[in-house]
Amino acid sequence: MPEIFRQSGFIFKFYSDDHEPIHVHIVKAGKEVIFEVSETGIRLRNNYGMKNSDVKTIATLVQENKALIIKTWTDFFIYKK
């Protein structure tokens, strides 16, 4: 499970056998959210127990690191093929 980065106690990652569209799993303290990420924006896909205030913080971090997330995803899946 490749880790993209950690910030504020959140771990941003994806699974090595993940699928499109590009998305990132964010976990902390046994809770998880998933955001879809594209050049044009981000979208919350699922929330598994994360507080709304944490989801807002995560959304900001995903938006700020959108280019890194897309690059890491693309590099991993292109290299893997």
C-alpha cells in the first residue's frame, strides 16, 4: 500500500491494486475517507467514521497536494505496467 505523505496525523495512501478514477485513501485512528482527485478538482467519495471537521481539513490537504497525489498515482501505475 503506497503511502503518498503524512500530515497532521493523517496518512494519505492508495492500494497497489487500486482502480481508476484516481483517488486517495486517508486514514487516522481507524477512520477513513476516500477522495477522488483530478486536474479539475476533488470529490469526497466515502466517509467511514471521520468527523466533519477532519473531512474539511483533509479536503484542504488533498486540494493543496492534488498535483503530488496525481503524480504519485500516475508514476506508480505506469511504472508497475
